[in-house]
Amino acid sequence: MKGEEAFPPSNQSAFSQYRDQPRICLRAESSLNGSSSQNMNKRMIAFLKKKGLTVERNKVAECEKERCFRHMINERMRRQRQRECCLALHSILPHGTKNDTNSVVQVARKEIQRLQGYKEELQGKIESNIETIERNKVGGSKVQYLRVAYPECGIDSVIETLNCLKGFGVDTRSIKSNFSKEELFAVLEIEETKIIDVDQVDGVIQRTLDEV
């Protein structure tokens, strides 16, 4: 007894062994497992969405790249056609024109303006000539033959004939004559600007030539 009193019993530890604890947290573990499963599903859905967005973005990027490539090709073809047209236009411009686009366009514009003015001038002349022809076109033209036997002076005969025609208001377009000692032969193309008696004119011309 005295020995037991000399060594009093030690205090028990506040910790207990794991195997001695009752399993009272099954429900908590089950709830944790369910939460983990839900998180996994959410992560999977988010991953699939992200992957789908990535694929869609790649498709958009490919389409944009293809569109830019087509635009580049079309632009090159447009510039090539423009260059060919510029060279073709440069070939018909005045010598010494520079072959850059701006110079070709400026010179071509000046040439177009010059040709337009020339066209208007010619058009005015054509209209004026048409008016003159219509105004003078009454009896048309006629060929007059002259024959004078043994003329003393063929030139005087032709001059008197022209004066006679002028007195009747007849213009002479052309004269073709052949002189010889035996005969004067002349062909006159006359324009009748008014209605006249051809037989009367022939008679007057013949009398005039006889007097010469």
C-alpha cells in the first residue's frame, strides 16, 4: 500500500484512437461525393462549350482568311487590267507622253477635248455645206458641149461663152476643151441655180460664138 501511494496513477490522454470513433459522418461524405460529381459535370460542360467556341472561332478565322485572299486576288487582277488599259491608251497618245497613270489620264482628257472641238467645227462646216447645196440645188447640173468650126481664137470663144452663161445666172463647175485649127471643142459642166430655158441659152451661146 505504501508503494502504491508513492506512485499515484497517471492522467488519461485527451486523444483517443481513430478506430474507437463511431462512423457518424456517412451522410456528410455522401453529400461531398455528390457535390464533387456535380462539379465534374459542370467542368465537362464548360470544357465542351469552350471546345465548341474554339472550333467556331477557327471556322470564322478560316472564312476571314479566305475572304481576304479573294480580295487580294481580285485587287491584283483589277490593277493588272488597269495597267493594260493604260498602256493601250498610251500607245495612241502623242509621242513623248509619260507612261504613268496620271500623265496618261491628263493627256487623254486634253486630246478628247481637242477632238471634240474639232468634231464640232467639222459638223458646223458640213451643215453649212449642206445648206449651201440645198439652197443652190434647183435645176442640178448639166453638161454643155461647144463646137466652133475654124475658130479665130479659141480662148476668146470660151471667155464669151462663160460671160454669156454668167448673164443667165449659171455657174460653171468645170471646163474641158480641145483646140485645133479646124475646130474648138469644149465640155462645160454648168450648175443651174434657177429655172432657165436651156434651148434659149444654147441659141444665145451659138450666136455669141458666131459673132466672135
